[in-house]
Amino acid sequence: MNNIHNQLSHRGKEPEEGVLYVVGTPIGNLNDISERAQHILNNVSFVACEDTRVTSKLLNSFRISNKLFSFYKNNSYFKSTYIISELKKGNSVALVSDAGLPLISDPGEILVKEAKESNIDVICIPGPCAALTALVCSGLMNSGFIFYGFIPKKTNERSKILQEINDNKFASIIYESPKRVEKLLSDFKKISDGDRKVFLAKELTKKHEQHLGGTLDYVIENLQNIQTKGEFTLIIGGNFKENNKDNYDHNSIRTDLLNLIKAGLSHSSAANYLSKKLKKPKKEIYSLILKK
């Protein structure tokens, strides 16, 4: 135990050679940065960051001077190779995102994975995270949660994940841009109940931090009262209603589908009608006509 304690204490002081430090930075309020994070950023060999302009402003705020190395989503594959080579030489590197904890919907997964595969130590310097900040003040956490980040835009993937969120008994955490938050809520409303509890947060830790919580219907109706500027963090409360996925009769739905088609509706229109009525995926209902 003493050896472990000494090792952890040592890691809280000077940066070690050949170590990758994953450093959490403020998501808005500069006072949230830790002294340890400042010390690491000031003393590593260089800092790998999403946007050198953003990180430069952060470092200047704390009078930190260090070399910055551009490392973002589109160049992370080939630049990871360079960073790994520098770490193997004994250089220490700090990885930061524009705000918050790296890897949480930000670049870094490839780099950390390659570092671990190369037996390079990876040490996290904890810091703010928008997902957890919103979750703990939402009132919707129920012993567990699932982080989804940004929901895919492609229809099939999007529908599958939204359906999963609708059925989930744990809180779900989603990131969304201001231009797409209204569509996200509308898409979720198509498969969920209007009384589902949700919580929206933006400008977290900043002067103009805003929250909007309540039922899904209430949040959609009052979305215009919250400025759609800055990234949104959405918390969707768990589904505590009895999951009726296995409670409806496929045969009866198939019968209804066939009757609607006999009445003159196209296969697609009939499936679409039942999908909205039963709040079930259209694809699932559409396929029932093929089953005996």
C-alpha cells in the first residue's frame, strides 16, 4: 500500500517522462481548472490540442507558455503516430480538447488506444465534463446512465438509437448543436410519450447558463424561451413504464395491416399509420406482412 501511495503522490508532482496526460479543461468558467492541470500543461514537452487558437487563449489566461501541436478529428490518425514516437523518446505530452474532458465526443480515442498498446502510461488529470455537469443537476439520474454523445444523422442509425433511448430505464445523455436540437426533440417525440421527463442545458458554468426541464411536450413548447446558441446537453429520463415491446400481438397488428391494405391503403401508408398509432418503428410493422 505504501508503494502505491508513493507512486500516486509522485504522479501528482512533476510530469513523468514518456507519459501521455489526458487533461480536463474548463467548459466555460476558467475557475474550474485545477492547479494540477495548470502545472502539467506548463511542464510537459508539448500540448496536443483540438484548436491551437482556443488552447492558446486558455494557456495565456494562466500565463502558461508551451508548444502547441494541432490534433483534431480529421488528422488524429496520422498525428497519433508522431505523438507516440515522441512519447517513446521520453517526451511527456498533454492531450486537451477545446473544452472539457478529452475523448468524450472529442478526439483522442485512437491516441490513447495506441499508447496503451505501446505500453505507454496514460494518466488522466480530471476536469469538467458537460455530460456529467448536466446530469447531476437534472434530477433525472436513476442509479445509472448511458452516454450517447451526438446522435447519428443517418435515418436508420438514428431511429435505432432513439428507439433504444426510448426503451432505456436509465438516464440518457445526448449532445446536440443549436441548429438541430429542435429536430432531435421532434424526432424523439414521434416514438415516445409527451410526458417523458427531459432536461436541456446550455452555456454550462458560464454567466448565461440556462436550463429547461419538464415533460417532453413542455420542453418542445418552451424551447423558444431558451437561446439556441452554444452546444446543448440533453438528459432524457429513464422509461419507468412497463415495456410493451413484447406485450402487443404481432398477429393482430399483421391483421390490421392487411385490413388497411384491403381497404385501399398502400403497404407503406398502412405501415406508417400503424407506426404512429402504436408508436412502433414503421420498418418493424412493414415487415410483418412477410411473416406467416
